[in-house]
Amino acid sequence: MYNKKIILICSDGGHLAQILELEEMFLRYNYLIVTEESPATISLKDKYNIRFLKGRPKGQNRNLAFFFSLIANTYYSLRILFEHYPKAIITTGSHTAIPMCILGKIARVKVLWILTYARMNSRALSADIIYPIADKFILQWPGVQKYYKKGIYIGGIY
């Protein structure tokens, strides 16, 4: 295993599926996947180096419980960041990645945001928050280049 450390952080579901498409990188780096804990993600513990954050309260959107989970995940992200202390943080979003990216940037860690494949022609709030501080901002569709001028279009990671 290569000595350079990276953290790959994302929400569960489709965001995580995209991170797992980068599995080839796992062989070249000392990696840690960070995602939300859910019944689907627990089973990944046997195959990957993975840590879990609190998932978004089910059936809830941006209510008080969501913000409490965001505060808790900021604390957990800080602990994980300093335990693993990577050279880079790579993410496909969403809200789960915001605290880690901001804390990483403060700690002078490179932040690479891969805009989710689902964003073909629209903005993403979490991406908008991290866009100004991202060292690299990767786009999977050309239609979003108009929103993210410094974004680099590379096509899909699938």
C-alpha cells in the first residue's frame, strides 16, 4: 500500500456508488471511506477501510434534526480527519461531506469535489458551498459548466 493518505467521503446511496467506482485508487493510497451509517453501508465493513457518520434523519429534510446531525457529523469528521490526516479529501457530495471538506481546507488538506453524476444541468447546494474552497472541482456532465466555471469536465466516472 502506498503511504499517501486520502479520505473519500460522501453520503450513502448514489454518492457512495460513485466513490466505489474509484476502487482502483484504493490500491495506490492509504484510503479511508467515510459515509453515512445505514443497513446498506454496514455490510461494506468487511471489504473496505470505512468509517461511519450519522445518517440524515429518515423522512426528514432540512429540519432541526438534520442540523443536529450536521453538528454531530462535524465533530466526528474532525476526529476522523486528525486520526487519518490525509493529503487529500475526495468527495462526490452531498451534505455529509461539507464539514470534512471545510475542516480539511482549514487543516491545509487538498479538497477534490466530484459533482455527482445526477447533476446534468442543475446546481447542488452542497457543491455551491464547497466550490469556492475546492482545489479541484470535477464535472461529469458538460451542462453544469455554466454554473461551475472553474470546474473541469472529465465525463462520467462510471
